[in-house]
Amino acid sequence: MLEKMIFGRYVPGDSFVHRLDPRSKLLFVFLFIVAVFLANNTATYALLLAFTLLVIFIARIRLYFLFNGLKPILFLIIFTLLMHFIFTKEGALLIDWKFIKIYEEGVRQGIYISIRFLVLVLMTTILTLTTSPISITDGMETLLNPLKRIKLPVHELALMMSISLRFIPTLMDETDKILKAQLARGSDLTSGTIKERIRAVVPLLVPLFVSAFKRAEDLAIAMEVRGYRGGEGRTRYRQLDWQWRDTLIIIIFIILVAALIWLRGGR
Amino acid sequence: MDITLQQVGYSYAKGTPFEKRALYEANASIRSGSYTAIIGHTGSGKSTLLLHLNGLLKPTEGAVRIGDVSITAATKAKELKQIRRNVGIVFQFPEHQLFEETVEKDIMFGPLNFGIPEEEARQRAHELIRLLGLPEDIAQKSPFDLSGGQMRRVAIAGVLAFKPSVLILDEPTAGLDPRGRKEIMELFNKLHKEEGLTTILVTHSMEDAARYADQILVMHEGRSVMSGTPEEVFGDAEQLKSFRLGLPRSVAFQRDVEKLFGKPLGKLTLTEEQLASAIAAALKEGEQ
């Protein structure tokens, strides 16, 4: 039932994007998220959208699969779009039909915000789709390493992150199983009033919490019996390797930002 | 309630890179009141098949007929609830579904969902607590304070509580000690006979399949490959082996004894008791 959800999932592959070093990818996505806010006119938003589609193409992700998996989020985007259509009342009046009045500025703002949202979601999804959770945390740990000097528990944070990522699919499976068991007992999540529906979530959440806590305890014991005691002196099986393509995407990023600044409307 | 599967096919995550075919053209027919065992190696599609039997999964191809309702890929979710009222499933490790504050409330969850009046549901809960051999005072305890075996029984009671006419058991005794295992299997057998249930048991235990079932369905790599009475299925050891399945212990022992005695022992012995009396009879015959 939850099998179509792709947010946070990893699909192994061998494209240019897959082979990038996780550090460069993380850095790129993080900076890209900031750069998205530079866009403020049609040209810059079009550039962002085109660039994102190009990345999807290079990563060889099927568009249908991507959008099908992001359906719940697309719904949110469409909702935002409609809100802008209805509530922004600036610029020329475009449509005036009974009580519905849509203004030019509303349409423009709605589309801009939707593209911004879409681009952000797509980029982060591409990151998780093309990078294994282990690489992401390794990259994160290395990137944050300098912060150890100010006593930030970098290794522990990375471990927490990798454990959470590791358990997303497990918890999804678990949810699916419990959901099926409760559905078989006549629980109904798809009909009834909002209050009834909220109440119907309880039989799902309680067992899920119980098993999550139990799992956490088991995991802690399993780690301890194998002698885990934090990051001190710990080495890695897979060494990170910065290559020409990693330098290349940082250069591409600089060009992208330059283009955005050049195209962006003055205010 | 008769259940028929016609050319049922199912793929998980259809249309994504994760697409995985779990069932191909599975066929089966389960008569009302029968006790059917579904056996197969791990990953043979047993569990996927079982989810089709009360509409938790809709076939991507073919049709499942339950009573007079037919479920196909196009069936709407709303129509499925009535089916679930009639078909109860005891999942693997059913204790994971417990969530209420008290045992009584948890057992009543199913019946209340299916519109059974509260008093009747409460009464049913207490009957089941007795029937499953749980202590009377358990009703007001939290299900999370119980032992593993007790939790399992409470969870089973939660399914029996709405009196389904078809009962599906997915390895209901996994992880129990041998005695608890036997008690639970005997209980299901008793219910099957007394209440006239249609029982479907998914199991790894050839012994349970041989002892309780009157029909056996063999799954292999997503296909239904064999079906028949226990005598027919376990009589064909060669073919079972090709599906990576063995014989029940009593039948395997019978074969060894037959080799030793140099003559057949007659009918297939599906339980230890049958085996013992067959050997005794053969020995007596030999003395004379």
C-alpha cells in the first residue's frame, strides 16, 4: 500500500549522478537549495526547471516513476498554486466569473512558488534516489568534520542519521503489515468523518511505536555486544574519492549561480 | 463460503523500478467448510496469495471469488469491507496488532468495527478469553503486560471475535514453544469442526498440513503447482522435492520402515498415531 512512495528511497544505478562523490553531491544540493531563492522572474525560474529536468535526464530516472512516487507532494504543490490564484489580488484581472476573480499577479506568483517548491523537492529526491544512505551519512560526516573542534558530536549525529535512514523502509513495511492486520479487523481509514479518521490512526500508531522502541532497544544491545563505543579510532570500509566529475559539478554550480544573477530581474 | 481463484496474477509496485511479480496465473478452489493447507518454500507467493483472500490485495490480473462477490483489479475499496467481515485473518506474529488499553477492549475492536452491539461484543470477548485458556482476570489488564504466548492468544481472540465464517491462518504458531503450538493448532481444529468454519492454513510445517488439512495447495515461484488431498500430495515425494519441499516426518519414517520391511505399509500415515498403528499391524502380521 505504501510501496509507491519514493521519498527517501535509493535506486541503485550507474549514471554520472550516481557515481559522484557524496560530498560533492551533498554540497551541491545544499548550495542549490540556497540558490533557488535567487530566482525572481520567468527566465530564472525557467532556467532552474530546465536544469533540474536535465539532471533527472542525466541520472536516468524515469519521469513517470518520479512523479508517480511524488504524488502526495504534487498534491501539496497544486494546493499552493490554487491558494495563490485565489488570494493574491494584484495586477490585471484575468478571469472574472461569478465569485471567482483571478489576477495576473496571482497566476505569476502561484506558478513561481510552485516551481520553486517542485525544484527543491525534485533535487533532494534525486539526491536520495541516486545516493545510498551509507554514502550520504559518510559524506555528511566528512563535511561536518571541521565542526568537531567546537565539540559538535559529528560522528554520533551521522550515526543517528544513518540509523534513521536505515529504518525508514523497515518502519514502512511494519506500518504496512499493521495496517493490513487492522484493516482485516474492519478498521476503516478511508471513510467517515475527520474525527473518525483521526481515531482510526490510533490502532496503527500504538503498535508502530511499541515495535519501534523494541527495535531500538534490540539494536542498542546488538551494537554494544559487538563492542561499539563511538567514533574514536574508527576506520571506514569505503574511502571517499573526490574526482574530476566532482570538481566539474561545483564549477557547473558556479556557472548556474552566475547565470541566475545575470538573468534575475533587478529590484 | 466457497472461494475460487481464477488465473490470479499480482505484481508489487507495478510501474516502478521496484516492480516485482509475486503471483502468476494462480488457480485454486476452496470448498465451504474445508480445511485447506497452503504450503510452499519461502518466497513462493503463499503470503501474497493469502492477502487476496479477503481483499487486502486486489489481483492485477484474473479474479478472486469469495462467496458471491468477485474481486478483480477494478473492484472498489468500499465493497471490500463486507468481505472482511466474513473472512478473518490471523497474521504471522499477530501480537503486533495489539494496541488497546485493555485486553477486553482489544478483542472488542473487530466486532465494534463491523457493527456488532457493544454488549454482545463484550460477552464474546469474555467467552473467547475462556475458550483460549486465558485467566479470567486478564480482561482488564493491558495487553502489553502479558507474556508472549498470552499476547498471541489475545490477538487470535481479536480475530475470532467477529465470528468470521472463513478463517485464514498465516503460520499462527511461529515462535511458540512446542506445547503452545500444539494447543493452538488443536484449538483451531476444534473451532473448524464445531463452528463449521472454512479454514485456510499457510504453513511451513508439513506435519501440521498432513494432520489437519483435507486439501493441500502447493505454491512454487508464484504459481499454484499442485493440489489435492494430503494422500495425493504427500504420495508424490519426487515432485514435492522439485518444489524444495519435504515429507511430513511420519510419512518419511513410513518410507524408511517400508524399505526395512521390504513391503508397503498400506495407506499413507499422515500422523504419528497412524504411523504407530500401521507399524504395529505390520509387526503383528509378521509374527503370524
